Amino acid sequence: MSRIKHGTLGANTPATVDLDDAFNAVEVVITANPAAIYFRVDGVTPTVKGDDCQVVVGTLGAALSVSCPTNTQVIMISTGTPDYCVRGL
């Protein structure tokens, strides 16, 4: 069973999404107001264009799934204010 959370990022402000269950992977999707989203799933706060950060390109409907080895916490940042969906897989 998946767990899904929605929200809007504040520009240049990290946001944390806790999925509250153990998942093997997470997917981050841009649902409105396209802007690139940089994220990490290892408990480290990401930076825009930062090393070791995953990135969802700033296009409506863009998505990226990544393995989530130790937790189901996603920390994200963007220079814009994209709406997002985070889904545990």
C-alpha cells in the first residue's frame, strides 16, 4: 500500500515530508507551478543544485522515483513554489 502526501514548497525553504511507514522507494512529482525540486532521502538537508541531491526537472508532471534505504523521510527545496506529491512505493 502506498502513502501519498501533497503540498507546496516555499521558495528557498527546505520542507520535510514524513511518510510514517517503511517503503522501499519514494516518488516525487511536480503537480503545479513547475520549478525544479532538489531532494534527499538520507536525512541530510538538500541545497539547490547541491551535490548528492536528486532533482525533479521543473516541468509539470515531472517525476522521479528513488530507493529509500533507511527511512521514509523526504527533504526538499526549490527556488520556486512548486506543488508536489510525495508517494511511498
